[in-house]
Amino acid sequence: MAKLRGDVSRLQTQGKAGENVTAVSPQSDLFKRLQQENADLRKELQAEKQAVQLTGDEGRKAIETSEDIQKKLQHFEEENALLKKAVLALDSKLQEAGDVKGKLTAARKELEQKDKLIKQKDAMIAQQTAASDRMGRAAKEADALAKERIDLLFNQGVLCTKTGMYSDAVKAFKKVLDAQPAAADVHFNLGVIYDKNLPDREKAAYHYRKFLELDPLNTSADKVKLWLVALETSE
């Protein structure tokens, strides 16, 4: 191709200089070489053009790929930022959950302690109630025993009076009065003993008055009044 270009160049130079230039026949080797060279040149230009075009397409694709990668990287960074925020939020929630769990644990322990104290208090109340019940029963039993004792002493005083044991009767009746100062029937019996059996007008009058004061509607009240008048008017 370089030789052909040199021949063409010489012909062009001769033409410009006014020299006689031999006409190129289509059947000549030079013409054929020119045609072949022209064809080869077209192929070479076409190949270069395709190469250039290919390089341009690849460049555009590379640019597009780069832009796509940039977009994906930016999207990844945005997602990464969101993920970091989500992780921080989750850490905060976990911290709050840990705090709540700690508070719940403390509250549970406090509740268990209160339940324990309540059970202890209930047990104490139950014990106190049982003790109170026992004390109540004991008090009732004591009252019953005291009443029984008083009844025994009263019956002892009556029996001693009937058998003439007036001093013993007085002792028994006085023990009854120690337990029951307002026993009107005991004052009646002592008044009779001091009036009829162990003469002592002052004591007899005292017990008659107590009897009338404590039981003024008793069926024996009128009789006792007469006895009292007799004591007060006698010498």
C-alpha cells in the first residue's frame, strides 16, 4: 500500500509540473492495485470505524455502569444509614426493655416481700384470734366457775343458817358479797342473821337498807320495811 501511494504521488506531481503523464488503463496493474488498495482501505476504515464505535459503546456502557454503581452505592449508603438508625433504635429499645425488666424484677421482689409480710401478719392474726378465742373460752369458763363458786358459797351460807352455824353462814355470805356486792338476797340473809340470830342492830339495819335499795320491788320488801322500823324504834 505504501508503494501504491508513492506511485500515485509521483503521478500527481508530474501532472502539476506539466509533464506528460501516461494514462492509467483500467486493465493495468496500477489501476488494479489502486482498486485493491482502495477496497482494503475501505475495509480498514470500516474496521476502525467499528472499533471506534465499539469503543464508544463500551465507554457509554462503562459510564452507565459507573453511574449505576454510583446509584447503587448511594442507595446502599442510604440503606446502611437507615440500618444504623434502626440498630440504634433497637439498642435504645433493648436498653429500655432492660430497664423495664429491672423495674419489673424489683417490683416482683417487692410484691413477694409484701406477700410474705401479709402471710406473716395473717398468721399472727390467726394466732391472736385463736388466742383470743382461747381467752374468751377461758374467761367464760372462769365466769362459769366463779358463778358456780358463788352459788356454792350462797348455798353454804343458807345451809349453815339452817343448821345454826351463823358465824360460818356470815363468812360464806360475805365472800359472796366480795364477788357480787349488789346481791340483794345476800343482804337480806345477813340482815336476818344480824337481826334474829347474831343480834347487831346496826349491821342488821345496814343490810336491810341495802336490800331495799337494790331490790325495792321484791315480795319481801314490805316485811323488811317493818323489821327495819322495829330495829330503829326499839331501845
